[in-house]
Amino acid sequence: MDIRIEDLSNVDIEGIDEYFQRERVSFSEKIRGEVLKVIEDVALRGDDALLEYTGYFDGVTLSQKELRVSEGEIEEASAGTDRAILRALDESIKRVGEFHSHNLPEDWAFIDEFGNRIGQRCIPLERVGVYVPGGKASYPSTLIMTVVPAIKAGVREIAIVSPPSSFKKPSAFCAALLKLGVKVEVYRVGGVQAVAALAMGTRTIRKVDKIVGPGNVYVSFAKKELYGLVDIDMVAGPSEVCIIADGSVNPRLTAIDLLAQAEHDEDALAYCVTCSRKNAEQVRRFVVQLGLASRRRDIIERSISSNGRIYIVSDIDCAIQAANVLAPEHLELHIENAGGVLSRIRNAGAVFVGKYSAEAFGDYIAGPSHVLPTGGTARFFSPLNLLSFVRFSSLVEISKEGMKELGQHVSMLAASEGLFCHAESIELRKDEE
């Protein structure tokens, strides 16, 4: 096991910008073809396609009635969950709810000088689909990080899809479902077929207005392909962390945070950008030492060997520039006066400031959702948040005076664009005085 060190200490800040500029989120045509085939099949055969793909990909044979998970099954699967885990779930739900309560939008309006009332209405989405990954494990944390903001936003209907593995006993995932305290629809189906069902609807699963939640490359591509037919939160790639270090933080902490990211899966990305060669070598040594001792050694070794990097740069300015170009999902600041450079960080899904702020806090209990933009898309995507579950309508109420004073400008602009009925719609109103 090893992590590669790349020396960029002789590269200036412009060169750093050029070095880290690269395409981040991409999908092969092979994957695209496979995804489109499943989407088209679900569109044609609905539930029958869901059942067939669940048998093929998950090795689970279901009947149509078994697609939806009953409340009794959820209660039964949650039985036996460790009490310490139940307390942790309670704390996570409480803190995530509290965080998102601070982001509640409100309707607003103002009266202008002509007595017109102009404003905006905030309306929760009616029906949202939540994708919670499964496969090798179940993820109650992702359930909390996606459903709690939707509840706080006032979404009326929430349909949750997750692979059959999420419901194996004892299931902390099912325990979290019960603790959410709201009625949701739950379906044991995952993969592209689940996303397609949420977007287009089947006999069992009614279509939704928006799909949120992380997944593998196939799930991400399916969301991308179905965007427009349904809204999505973002197009996500492999999970990633970038740690800026200057040697002031114990390199053992930097190393374990890199490994914590690498253990997600073989495609996870773990970067350290440091201003010190000594620090780079120390971090590397601890990555190897701690990685070899990890219970997820096999996954970590493949991830670190393929995607792990320690970059040596000349100074903190170059390190910050590298982070801003990478626009990572998670950015940790293992430097002196970490709070002092925060204003210079432009692109990151979530920023963890100081040596105590392990990224793992963000994954489980800090409060913000851990569904974050990846692959450099933090340049334009935001983390999943309460505003992800609302839409806005403009409010326009024109007064008699406003019709007179502003109408002439509307008529003039409409006529200049050749839209004469627009202009006439104003002129006819003048006759209503």
C-alpha cells in the first residue's frame, strides 16, 4: 500500500491553476448505453422491469406486492438495533432538523411607488423521491440527511427507494425510518431502475417531482439522463476529500482523514495539499501504517493506490488555489489560523475548519446534509438543503396607477419586438378605467 507524492513546489500559482484544471465528472458511452436500456425498459414494462432487474442485480426475487415495504416489515426489521445506535440516530435527526430550520424561506412582497404589489411565494414541492444507496451496506445516515430537510421544507409526499439489502435484520436503516416520525412510502428497489420508476412512474410507484440522494455512477447517470422530465439535486461522482495541511496539525490526523474517505469505495478520491515536504512524508507514512491496520484494507489499498495523492506546493496561496480549482466535495483545513483563510475558499461542498473538525462529523451528526456536490461541481452546485425542496412563484399585482404609468413602457417594448397583442393587452386595459 502506498500513496503517491507529487512535488509541485516549483510551480507558481498560475501553473497550479493550469495543473489542476481537468474534466472531473464524465461517463463512458458504454455506461450511458446500459443506463438508457434500463430506463427504456422501465418506461415500457413498469413493475415487471423493476422485478426483473432486482432479481438480476440484487439476487432477490420479489412479487409486485413486495415492492413496497409495509410498516410492519419496517418495525420488524428495526427490532434488535443496538441501543447506542438508536441514541445516535436520535441525535443525528435532532441536529439535522435544527440546522435546516434556520434556512426556512418565507413569502415576501413590497409595494412600489405606484401601489403595485410585487413579491415572491415559496411553495414546497408536492412529491419527492429519495434514493438511498445500499448494496454492500445500508445507510441510515443518508436517509436522515435527505428526508429531514424535505420534512422541514413541508414536502407532503416522500417516496424512498433503496436496494433490498437495506432491509436486512437488524436494520438501522429501518430504525431511522421509524424515528423520522412521518409517513413515507418505502420501496425495496435500487439502481437505475429505481430512478427511472421515480421519474416516470409505474403501477406501484407514482412519479415524483424531484429525485435526490447519492448513488453509484449508474444512478448518477440515470438522474442526469432523466433531468427535465423530473428535477434532480445534482450529478454526483465518487466521494472525495481534499486536505490543506501546513505541518501544524498532527500528520496522523491528516492521514486517518484521507483513509476515512478512501474506505468509502475503490473510486473514492483522497488528496492532501501541503506546503511542507516533511509533512508530506509524515502523512504518507501514517497512511501506510494506518491503512494496513484497517478492517477495510482491501478497499483502501485500491482507492489510495489509484486515486490518492499528496501534493507539495510552495506556499499556502498555491494550496488554496489548488483547492479552489479542484472544488472538492469535502475540504479540510489542517493549518494554523484556519478560520483566517476561510474567506478565500470559493469552491467546496463543505469546509471543515481546524484539527477537531473531522469530515466524519459532517457525514453523520454536524447538521448540514452530507449530500454534497462532487467532481468539481461545487463550482456551481450547492449541498442538498431545505431550499432543494421548495420552488418559488413570482407575485405580480398591478394597481390602476401602475397600469397607467408602467403600461406605456410595456406597450413600447412589446411593439419594438413585434409582439403587438402584448401591447394591445395594455391598451385595452386603459379603456377599462
